[in-house]
Amino acid sequence: MVIKVAIIEDSKAYVSEMAQYLKEHDIEIVNIGYNGKEALDIINGEAFDVLLLDLILPHIDGMTLLKKYIKPNKQYKVICMSAFVSDDVLKESVSLGVDYFLIKPVEFDVLLNTIQRILDTDDSNILEIDALDLLLEKIGFSYNLNGYKYIKYGVHLMLKHTHKMQLTKELYPLISEYYGIQANNVERSIRHAIKLAWEKELKSYWYNSEKSYVRPTNGEFITHLYHKYREILKEKN
């Protein structure tokens, strides 16, 4: 089945690159709007599977479109994109039926994976699951890397255990068992993902958070994410 996507984004150059990438990966772009007024015609026009919606738009902004014009019982998924995301915006977006949130600039491989992922599942819980995705993507991690998946699963494993888990004796074996791979592949993949992210946004994030310019070890980074994510969950409860 061909996936049909509509795009509402005010940057024509960005839309051109995005649309070209998606078309090359068998995504059909059914309509494009560059402002909130054009968005109204798209929302009420030809059917599509996914709406890519920028929150900052001329005439009518994305949040207003969600509140007033995009129906709660819509038959399509909504992926919001914005360079500025606060917890309040995230919570309000969830209440308005947004299925996923991506922080701009969005890597097109991440966008493609996200489109495919939200169409493959009925679960939409960006308040809990995607809070971790948002943080990882914001600090330079690419969703298509195996290390990304292993880090996420490792954090969730730590949340389920009441004691501090040993990395090599407990955490890696559980991750490797879940994904059906060798434990040493888990270690290498996580280290590789951290190394790539370090050259993007992780270096400045780690200094601001831990006051260190030394790249974190796997254990240090996963433990940091665990504490960060646990704080987020406590605030929601």
C-alpha cells in the first residue's frame, strides 16, 4: 500500500527537499500547503494517511489548526514539527490528537521511520514513550541506529527494576535477549550511537547537564537518561 502524505510547512525550500526524499522512498505527496489558510483546503480535501504539520505558520498557526479545524475523529495521523517544544506544548498536543512530535531540523531518515512507525501501531502515547524519543533526537541521536533502540530499551528496563542494574552482567544480556543479538553487539552499537551524537548536539548537552566535556561511557549516559526520564514521569503523575 502506498502511503499518502500531506505537508503543511512554510519553508518552500525545506518542503522541496523533504518531498523529494519521501518520494524517493515510495511516499506519495498528495498536497502541500505553505500557510494556515492553504492548510484548511488540505484538511478538507483529498484523503491522506499522514499530515506533517509545522506549528509556526503564517495566517493560522498549527496549534490553532489542531484546536479548531482538525477533527478529533480524523482518519489520518498527525506528526507535528517545531524547533521549540515545551512540556506544555507537548501535553496540549497530545490532548488535541497529535500522534508524534519531531524537533526541527528533522533528519529525513528519522521522518521516514516515524511515518512508517505510527502507521504500524495503534499506540499513541507521546507523553510517556516519546518523551525519551524527543530528548534523544534533540541531542543528536538518529532513530535508524540500532544503538538508539538499545538505549531506549535499556532505560525502560532500568525503570522496571528497583535496584541498580549492572551493565555487562544484567542490562546488556537482557537487551541482547530481547533483540536476539550478541551482548557485545549491544555494547558496540550504543557506543557508536553516542559517538555520532557527540559530534552533533550531545557534547553541549552533556556539558550543560554534567559539566563535563568528556564523552560519557555507555553506563554513564544510560544512567543519566534513566534519572532524567524518571523525573519526567514523576512530573506527569
